[in-house]
Amino acid sequence: MFKKLLLVFPIICLGSVKNNINSIPRNELAETNFFKSLTNTSLIDTTKNKKDFHFSDIIDSKNEVFNSISYKRSKFLFLANIAQSYRLASSPDGLNSEQKKYFRDLKSGISYDLTAYYVKDGRNGFGVKYNVYQSSGTIKNQSIILNDGTVISGAFSDDISITFIGPSIILSENESARTGEANLELAIGYIGYQNDSKIIGNPLKITGGNLGMIGGMGYHFRLAPNFLIGPQVNFIGGMLKKLKYTYADGTSETIKLNEEEYENLWRIDLAIGAKLRF
């Protein structure tokens, strides 16, 4: 008997549940199912949105790190140039063809240039420039007439160096330029002249100095993020209004030059240079 009751009880329960469901108005049941479906949908959408949100956050954080590394501004800039240089001064009058060629060759030389800058915003900077020009030559079988009328013959030689040092500014493209960087430079400082010459074996040192200037422009191609190489043109010079002569016996004299005798130190440098940011 008890076993039969156990078999009948589930059937009664199922019938009771069915009657309870049927007793619920259809509109309430529909609303209940609607809200269940809405709740289930929103839960799925919310989970999906949370997944998308976290993924985009990761991408954004990676981009921020990348940008901070890629566009980190360098604070210092170093430039080094080596150039073929051409002085613009005219040759003395009254020279023969051999002497003209000698002076023409003497006005061509080699120069090098070193500059260090502090760069505030990756583009504009200020620093110090050092530039040196060198040229030398010898001409043989030359004659001079001394004050007493004696004529002596021998070789003449010149060993000329022109040095510039002074504060400098630069305007440059920054390191975000992919192909390379164009730049303009301007420096004003001291320019010095020295010629360790020999006249038929007798040393004669000629020196002078004045205010000088350097203006230059160049373009450097990027070989690495912070290292570039490229051409540069510089216009350098000054005028000397007096010269100091030091003779073999140690005596010296300073001679003030007339305007038409001023020593012209202006020249053009055609350079190849390297640019380093750090």
C-alpha cells in the first residue's frame, strides 16, 4: 500500500504544479518570461561588454607605453663635421702665374667643426661651437730684395690655421621626423688667425683675432633613431684690422692695416657631418 502511495504522489504533485501554472494569467506569465529573457540578455551583453572593455584598456595602455618610448625628447645634441673649405679673399696684386697658383691652392683647405647643444623641446637649442680651418703650402725658388738692396732666393712656406669658438644656437626638426632632420645654425664668437710661415728658412709668425660669425644649414639622414649623417654648408669668417708679427729673434710688432689691406677670413665650408641625440 505504501509503495502505491509513493507512485501516485509524484503524479499528484505534477498535476498540482500544472494547475498552479494554468492559474497564472497569461499576461503575467508573458511578462515574467519577457523579463527573464531581458535579464538573461542583459547579463550576456554585460558580460560581453566587460570583456570588450578590458581588452580595449589593455590596447590603450600598450599604446601609451609605446608612445612614451617613441616620442621621448632628447635633451642633448652633438654635431661633428669635416669639410672642404674655400677662402673668399682675393690674392695680392703683381703676382706671376706660379705665385697665383700657390695662393689659390693656399686658400683651399680642410676644416672640422664640433658643436654641443642643450635642446629644450627637441627642436631648438643653444650651446658652444668650435671650428678649425687648416691650410699649408710651399713655393720654391723665390727671391726678395732686402732694405740694403741685397737679393736673396729660396723657398717660402705658409702653415695657416683659423680658429673659431663661441656660443651657438640651432633650429632643427625633432626626432619624430622619419627620413631625417633639417637644421639651421648661427654662432657668434672669437675668430683667431695664425700663420707659422718661413721666408728662406727664417721663421715668421703672424697672428690676429677679431669678432667672427658662423651661419650654416644642413640635412641629416636618419640611420638610427638617435644617429644621423648628412651634408652641411657653413659660411664662416671675420675681418682682421691688425696683425702681430713675431720674428726669429723673438721680437714682435703689431701693424694696423689700412682698410684695403684688411685680412679677409671669410670662407665657405662644404661639409659632411654626423648628428647624435642623447
